[in-house]
Amino acid sequence: MFKWSKVLFAGLLSTATLVPAVQSFAAEAKPTVIRLASPLVGSGSRPVGYGNFYSTTQTLGLLEKEFQKDGIKVQWNNFKGAGPAINESYANGLVDITWLGDLPALIGKASRLDTKLILAGGTHDNTYLVVAPGSSAKSWADLKGKRIGFFRGTSVHLALNQIIKKHGLTEKDFRFVNVDGPVGYSALASGDLDALFTNQSIFPVTDRGVAKLIYSSKKEPAQYQSSGYILVNSKFEQKYPEVVQRVVNVLVKQAAWDSNPANKTELFKIWSKSGLSYNTFVRANDGVDLKRHSAPILDAFNVAVIKKKLKAGQDLKLIRGNIDVDSWIEPKYVNNALKTLNLQNYWKSLNANGQ
């Protein structure tokens, strides 16, 4: 006769043998490596970013110092292919934590990449429209039918489409060409482009007289300016929450340093290690509130801007799919960091209207 009691006992024994393994997995607190990514690349393709506290942290090697005592390797990868390349790496499980511009971050999440947004990584970044020195163009309208270069799939892309829409224009009014910075500068100089739309990296080019600035987004609302977010792979976050918290603590501490006006000169010197000149950052940040720019907090205003950018990207057919922004955002890490570092009141939290 078949003994069901034996089967039940064997099943309980098998389950019992699994429990230590499950507990061991849950208790695993340290990875062997933390893989960080950035779409920011300095001149000459040097792996040095600029313009935000995430890049400052990389340049100063602060995360390496934090995890050295644990024997955890910190691996940085600066992707010349920018946001689209990082999204592809996320999809293949090759990235743990990254800084990413607004559009590629939104595209990735809408495409079901399993990420969590844990920090604001720099807001109110500006974009610039330049033409050749001899051009008579003085406005967007003057460039109708002309060839304008920009880097598709990046935060510059979303800013461009929103700005021309505000000016009553559409993509059909121009001949857009997909180029990265260095290629775009050369194409503008050779006459293969009539204009170039890009970020602060354009200033060394204008300083050399190769380009002439005719538009800046500095007076535009935050929705029309570029933003960056710091994302974490959800599987990494679930497996190593204490490690993620330590990373965030280091980043928030550096954000506070970047925010201090007394550190501006030293900050721009650090960013100039990217190969862009000190003067580039002086000009790019003229009139910019660096404290607000560097605020890592996920307050009502930053969340509202994210939602506006999502809606704009969907309306412009740049983002396909939807995102539950409130569930995508995980504020506990930055909130814990603020308490740990006694910075709860350092950055003013704004309401959805920016007040």
C-alpha cells in the first residue's frame, strides 16, 4: 500500500533543506562589483562627465573610497552612445546604477525596463541653438527648411521638440540630422549643417568663432529645460538595499557640496577635467541657481516636471507606452540620506507649481 505519510515527510524534508538557502540569499548584503554608467563623455571621448553631482562623484572617486574597505569594486562606464546605449545595457542586465537624461530614462521605463528612480540628478540644464558665424539667422523661424543637427534619443531631443512646438513650429518645418557633438561641430564648420542644437559643450566652439549662439533655454520653464535622473536596476535594489543606501548617501553629500556657492570655483575646475574649459561652466551656469540645480530631492515640483515631460514625450510620439510615475519613484533612499547627513532643511521643497 502506498504510504502518503512518507511522501509528506519527504516533502517537508525537501522544503526544510531549501530554507537555509533562501535565507542565505536574502541575507546576501554585498555585491562583488557595483556597475555605474553615465552618458556624459568629455572631449576626446575621455571617460569624465560634468555638470552634475553624479559626475563630480565619479571624478573624485568618492564611491571607490566608500566601498574600498568592503572589497567591493566600483566600475564606471561612460557611454559615448549616450542614453540609448545605456538603456540597451539595462535591458541586458549590464548596469546597476546610472545617471540618465529625462527622455531616455522615460523611454526606457515606458519600454518596461525594470528601474527605480531614486534621485533627481540635476535640473534646469540648458540647451543652445547655434549657427555658422556668417549665417543671417536670428531665430527658429529663420531656419525653416534648413538642416539642424542634434543627438536623437537624448534629453536634448525632448527639449528641442517642446521648444519648437512652443514657437508654433513642428519637425516638418526643418531638416533634422542625427549627430553627436563632435560630428555636429565639424558639420557646422564645413557647411553640411545650417544649425546645431546641443548642450553646454557648445561653448568652446563658440569661443573659437566656429559657431554663433542665437537661442538659449535659460528663460524657459523647467519643463523645456533638460533634467537628469539617477536610476537603479530594480533587481539590484531589491537584493542590495543597504548598498544602494550607501551609494545615495555619498551622492547626496556631494550634491550638498556642489550646491554651496562657496565651492563654485573648485566645482568648475573639477568639471573642467572633462576637457571642457573652466569658462564653459562659468558661461553655462551664469544666472543658474546651482543649489536648485543640484537638489537631489524628489519634491512635488520635480515629480510634476517628470510627469509633464512624460506627457510631452507621448504627445510628440517620442515615448510609446505609459508610466506610473508615482510608483516608479522610490524616495526612501534620498529621504534616509537627508536624515543621516542632517540635511533635511538644506534644500527647499517646492510644491507642484514651483513655489
